[in-house]
Amino acid sequence: MSRAPTTQQPKLPPLLQRRSGAMTRELLLQPGSYGLGMTHQTLLPDTTTTAVCGYCATGCGLRLHLRQGEAVGLTPETDYPVNLGMACPKGWEALRVLQSEDRATHPLLRDAGGELRRLSWDDALKEFCSRFKAIQSQHGKDSVAFLSTGQIATEEMAFLGALAKFGMGLKHGDGNTRQCMATAVTAYKESFGFDAPPYTYDDFEQSDCLVFIGSNLCIGHPIMWERVLRNRRSPEIIVIDPRRTETAMAATQHLQLRPKSDLVLLYAITQHLIASGLVDHDFVTNHTSGYPEFQQHVESFTPDVASKLTGLSADQIRRAAEAIGTASAASLWWTMGVNQSYEGVRTAQAIINIALITGNVGKPGTGANSITGQCNAMGSRLWSNTTNLFGHHQFDNCDHRQKVADALRIDVDRIPREGSWSYDRIIEGIRRQEIRGLWVIATNPAHSWIHQSDVRELLGQLDFLVVQDMYSSTESAQHADLVLPAAGWGEKEGTLINSERRYGLQRRVRPAPGEALADFQIFRAIAHYWGVGDMFDEWTDPEAVFRIMQRASRGQPCDITGIAGYEQIDRCGGVQWPWTERDAAEQPAPATQRRLFEDGRFYTPDGRAKLIVDSIASMPEAPDQRYPILLLTGRGSVSQWHTQTRTSKSPILRKLYPNDPYIEINPEDGSQLGIGSGQTARVISRRGQAKVTVLLTPTIPAGQAFMPMHYESTNLLTLSHFDPYSRQPSYKDCAVRIEPADRK
Ligand code: SF4
């Protein structure tokens, strides 16, 4: 793969950097500069270059077409090993959403009258530091927290985590990845000993039986679905989903179970695999632990028993189990239908258990595979330095603290001895007034957090709220005291890690509007204004931070010490972790498709994967007489992304989805309620109500309803409850009633 020629400004000699304090500050705040004489890479005027897409965790490669050094168009990259020349509408429109009137172009501060008013970066950063420091001196260092994201570059989130925790002394910070991936992280960590999705996308094409649990791949990850369609083995495709989704319609078996009965179903599939002699006993004996207790636990979950709880027939359950057990390569894939659940971790582990006992691990076409959501959720999992220490080390392990301190060349006493509160605990901390200041980066809690009216009220109670974002119009920015304008994808550099552990490059192919700065620059400037700039002397630019991350990764399962640098990532079509110095010494280049656990050794102390089971939990808010319908939420269309801060800015994308909130209900419910398709209804939960357009569809069973998460009003309805192990919100089960909108 070719790489566009680049030029880079030379570094100033160190002495000059130190002496010229005034120049340093000026350079720090100059768009396109990293300060200290470093600038973003400058591209040649008329050429093309490549970058990975900045929306979802598929991580497609895009070719950017430049005129006079600026990207004017893009096409999917044909030889990138992820997408092979394909892109979804969001990727095609990635440049368009950068040109929007509501881009944040200057820092904004709320005045005494409640208006957001423009101020200089210098004043904004002084305000940032003085207000947060005042809160810390009055209420303790822990009274300021941060909420990070899976949407910025890995090096930026590493900088943020190090600056906030080691520089500013903040103890509590979490990311919006808590909303999408925390369950998979916890499940893998407990079962495999490390948060390690084992697969590579080639597994979609090498599998004889693909099982999708709580994943509407066609809509959520359309390019991954294209990879499934390239499978030439006529695979069995089993979809486990309460809705008859687009993916379910294309499946060979659709197990349309009752919502949240997936753990029962998975245990019943397991029971039938054992009862039918479809267990790979060699693999179980040599590579797992806990089999006797596991076998005993699932014994009572016969297909007949599970049939009553899931609404499926016992034959359907047996047929699915036998398809998995007899396939020469079976793979199991899950996403938010599992992760966003009050028993998500145990459900994910039930999936992992099935892969383990059938020996479907470490071989082509196999795996227990969590599909990630955001473009850099995987980067956040390893490098955000929030609940886990830098490089997925542990805060409470003194050897880990020392190792990270050495890698970062900082005093070990700067590293806290415990991880931070999870997102929900930070929100509860605001309620108890233990958190008084909050810094929100590239996420939109006022729209996306569960039980929205509650979180909005709490954001309003903060002494100081800073929102750092591309757009000044987000629901969260509207609550902010200070808005810091940030560059977006295409306006800055760094790496993103996709679902299959692949580091890919994003590039600066356009200038950011107005005075907006790359998040990297903002963190660098804050370090300077906070008075801890010296600690980050080495953090001059994203690639320098990448080298620090490499040092910190040494010896971890995610070791990347063998990656030669950004040039190699680009030339090789991305590089999957791990890629160690030893790998690099022994092999000429990383293979484009690599999976984990080929040797059957896991990252647990005894090298064995754990078979973990638990009892079934009951649904916290089951439908009843007053609220008889169970509301599920999820992705609406391939053209919408999360809270739509970006996708709503493209006129083309806007044409591809309904602009107003809607609800899908079964025609039977529609006729009982006296509501037809296209009519307006009120959806009411115990927490709030939303006005929506009704869509009658048989794809959703009677007694259930579905609303896309992209509309602001959806989370007015959702119930604040969480998986007890991962603290991930359970977005897909709350009781509602639906009324015609004109009923008084
Ligand atoms: Fe971008 Fe994801 Fe679409 Fe690929 S599938 S183009 S990564 S949004």
C-alpha cells in the first residue's frame, strides 16, 4: 500500500524550546501546531493519502483525495484488509460533516446572564485551571472528574488519562465506552485473564457456523456483514434476537427469544452440547478450568425447561446447539444486545464457554468474539487510564505502578493506588456533591446517558462543567460553563484500534475551523497552564506518545514494542496487537490476519481459560398492568451514529433515515391501542415520556416495542440499572405504556 509523501517541520533544539516561554505558549495555541516547534504533518498539495474511518470500530480504510493539500473527496480503500474497497454511508460522508455551521470554532464561557460568550484560548485555559483548582482546594482533589470517549485517537486518550490522573491529580475518570464495551472487557478479563477479543475479520469468511447474539450486524456493522456475505462455505447463520432484524431475516436459523432470556438459552445450548457428546474434551482438559462445576450448573437447563422461559421450542434450541457442535469451525459474535444488559457479563461468558467447550478458539473461523462499537473503544479499553492503569495494567498492583512510572518517566507516587469510579458512580458522586467539577471530552452524556432527565439535572448542579467537542450545539455543550472547541476526524493525527485489535492511522487532511485545536494540542496546552508541562516534555506529538505507549506495553498481552512506527502501520494495512520486538526480529512483517490463542494458552496465571457460570437474575422492571410493554432500544439505520452530533450534519445521510423519533410496535398492539402506522403516540415510562411516530411492523413481537437510541427523547424513558460486574447500563429493558398522542 502506498503512503503519501509527507513533510515535517524540524524540532527546535531543546535549549531554544525551554528558553522561549512566550513563544511556547503562542505555538501551543496555534491551530495545526503541537507547540515547541512541532507541527502536524503537512501533505503535498495534489495527491491522495489513506486514513481509517472515525465512526465505528470496523475501522475501514479510506483513500482521501487532496486538492491544494486539503481533502476534497474520499473513496473506500481497495486493498485495506478490513473493508476491501467497501464503505457504509457514514464513511462516504465523513468529510461532509466537518463543514457544519454549528462547529465549535472558538472557546466559549457562560456569562452571568447564562449566555455562552467567546473568549481567547489563553483566557479559556486560565479559567479551566483556576476554576478546577479552586474546586479541588475547597472540596479535595477528587472533587473534579473527567468523562472520556472512544472517539478520539489512542495517543490523545493516553495523554488525557496521564494528564488528568498523574498531572492534575484527578482520581475519578471514566469513558463513554462504559456504555458499550465494559461488559465485554470484564467478561474477557475474568475468562481469558485479559481483555482480549481473539479474532480477525477473516474469521467471518472462514466460519461454517456463525452465531450472532444481540447483534444486528447488517445495520450496526454493515461492512462486517459484507464480510459474512463473502463467506463461500454456505455457513449456518444463527441469529439470537427478540426482533426479526435485517440480520435475522438473512439467517438460516432465527431464535426469536423473549427479551433477556439469552442467558437461559445459552445455558440450554450448552447443556445439549454436553448431553449430545459434542464437547471437545481434549481442549477442555488441556486448556480450561472449572469444567465439573460448570457441567453441574448447566445440567438443569434442558431444552425443555429453557423452552418455557425463552418462548422457543426445545427443538429450535437442540437444532442450534447441534449446528454449533458439529461445525468444523463455529464462531460466536456478540454486541450491545448482550453488553447492555443487567446480566451482560455472565451472558458474554456463557458465549465464551460455548466456544471453549467446543474447542472453537484459536483456529480460523472460530472464537467468542465481541464486536466493538466506537472507532476507538478498543483504544479506550487499553489506554484511557481510567478504571485500568495505562496499557491495561492495574492501579492496585505496585509492580504495575512502578513499570508504568518507568515507562512514562514520572515519579511513581503520582500514580493513584486504586482505579477510578465507573461512569455511573461518578454520576452518583455528583448527586452526593462529592463531584463538583466535570470535564467531558468528545461525548454527550446529556443525550446518551440512561435516565436522561436525571443526568441533565445533575449536570446542572455542578459548580463547573467543561465540554470539549467538535460541535457547540450538543445537548451537553448546552449545559456547559466552558466549551473548548476541538478538531474532528480528518483534522488531526493519531491511531485508532479497531474491533480485531488493529492499529490504523488517522490523518490531518483538512484544517480545523476557526480556532479549534486537536484534542492532543488542548491536552498539551492544559498541561502547560496547569503547571505540569515538564512532566510531558517527551509528549511532543502523537507519534512520540505512541513510542511511550510501546514502552508501557512491554510484556503485556497487548505488547506493541515491535511496531516500527506510523509508517509501518500505514504500509502494512494496520497492525494488530500484539506485535512484539521478538515477533519483529523473527518475522519480516506482521501478517494481515492474526488471531489469539492459537497455542491454547490464555492470560490467566495457570494459562487456562475459566468456565464461569452464575444464577439467572430477574428483570428489574418487567412489564405490568400500568406499563405493559417492554421497550428495547438500539441502532436505527446505517446512516445514523449515536447521538447524531455528526451524522445529522450530512444532507445525504439525513435523507436516509427518519428525522423524527419513531417507535416500532406489533400490528396486534397497534390495533388494541387504536394507533396506526404514521400516527403520533406518547410513550410513557415511570421516568418520562416521548412523542413519537408509530411504525407497525411484525418484526417486533406483541408486548414489545423498539426505539432507536439516536433520538434525544429515547433516554427520557430508560431505566437506570447496570450490570453488577461491569457497571454497564442496561438500555434494552424498561416497561412503558403507549397512548395515542391526542388522548388527554
Ligand atoms: Fe466507517 Fe464503520 Fe462505515 Fe466502515 S462501517 S465506513 S468504519 S462507519
